[in-house]
Amino acid sequence: MLLVCVGGGLGAVARYLLSGVINKKCHPWGTFVVNVLGCIVFGICIKFFLLNYINSQFKIFLLSGFCGGVTTFSTFSSETAHLLLGNKSEIKIGLQYLIASILIGLLGISIGYFLPNVFS
Amino acid sequence: MLNLIFVFIGGAFGSLIRYMVSNRVILPYGTLLVNIFGCFILGILSVFVLKRAKYIPQKLRLGLTSGFCGGVTTFSTFSYEVFVYIQKTLYIEALLYVCVSLILGILFVYFGIEFCRLCLKLHLDNKRAKLRQEFLEGE
């Protein structure tokens, strides 16, 4: 449980710093970047766990803690809601953001999942 | 620096709640549940961003939004669950899970906003009524 707390806290701080910097330049893609990065790390970790490279405690720290903390669904939803339901000119960006997040997120997981295969 | 500490504490709490909830509920509904819950809370908090900032101090709000809501919801586990569905060739379930998560997420942000507005309105009406009462009694 402590592992989840520390991992989640670190993840949240990392997300806050990274998405803050990117969101200043191009809103809302900061959240997109942290979500995709989190997905890639998640894919790698789960593969390592399935291959028995890391034990289950480290897995809880990394997956439930850090990856869960660094990625966020709430900010993603609220940004999508504001883009889709707000200004009409922003609907296009909202849809792009929505579809890109889902597809690239899945791609991130697959990349992370299959990346260790390349090296072994 | 203080901002980071607030985000850290919020994220730690959020992650702990997510971990405990998603361990107890059958997959993948745990993730869905925490994501929707986080969206609702974020909707409530987002009302306080501009006009009503005085109700919640800025640092506490940051800890709650970026920290707690961000920590309690997760995009990586959500994507992984979709990935697992696809791997098992359960394409319809994957699509359904994505759609339900997205629609409920957006809907609950909206519910949160409306809920908070309603509460604030009731609160202000109450205050106004009290003031009016005091004013009339004073006369």
C-alpha cells in the first residue's frame, strides 16, 4: 500500500510538471503526451512482470502506483468535454484529441508490450 | 515547491483509493468506476477555477485536481484493458468498453459541474434569505 502511495505521488508530480510545460505551448496535448508515455511504460512493465523480470511488489509500485498516477482519465475527459461541448470551432480539435488519445494510447501499450521481444 | 508537495500528497491518496477499489471490484469495472468517480470530482472542482476561486485556496485545489483526481483515474490501465480485449479477439467488448468509458466520463464531468453549480446556488440563496431576514428584523 505504501508502494502505491509513493508511486502514485511521484507519478502525479511527474505528470503535473510535464503536462504543465507542454500545455502552456499547445493545449491540450500535454495530457496526451503523459498518457501515451504512461501507456508505453505500462506495456513494458507488464511484459517484464509476465516474463518474471520483476517481482509483484515492484509491479504494484510501477503499475498501480507510478503508471496509474502519471496517466489521467479525469483531465482527459474534462478537456474533451470542454472542447466538444464548448466553442463550435473547437469541436474538430476535440475529436482529434479524443481519437488520437485512444488510438495512440493503445499503440503505446502495444509498443511497450512488444518492445522487450525485440531485445530478447 | 509547495505546489509539488500538494500534488504529491493528492496523487498518493488518489492512487491508494484506485488501488483498493480496483482490487475489490471485478475487472474491468474497477477501472471504469474509479475513472468515472474521478471525472465527477473534477467536474465539481472545475467550477471553482475562475469565479469562485475564493472558496478553495489555490494550492488545495491544485492538490485535489492535478493530484487526487489525476491519481485516482488512470489512462494506462484503461488502455491495457482494451489491449487485452483485443488480444483475446473480443473486439465488440473492446469497442463497448471504450465507448462506455468515454461517454460516461464526459457525462460525469458535466454532472459534476451542474451538481456543484446547484449546490452553490442553494448556498447563495440561503445566504441571501438570511441577510434579508436580518435586514427586515433590523427595521
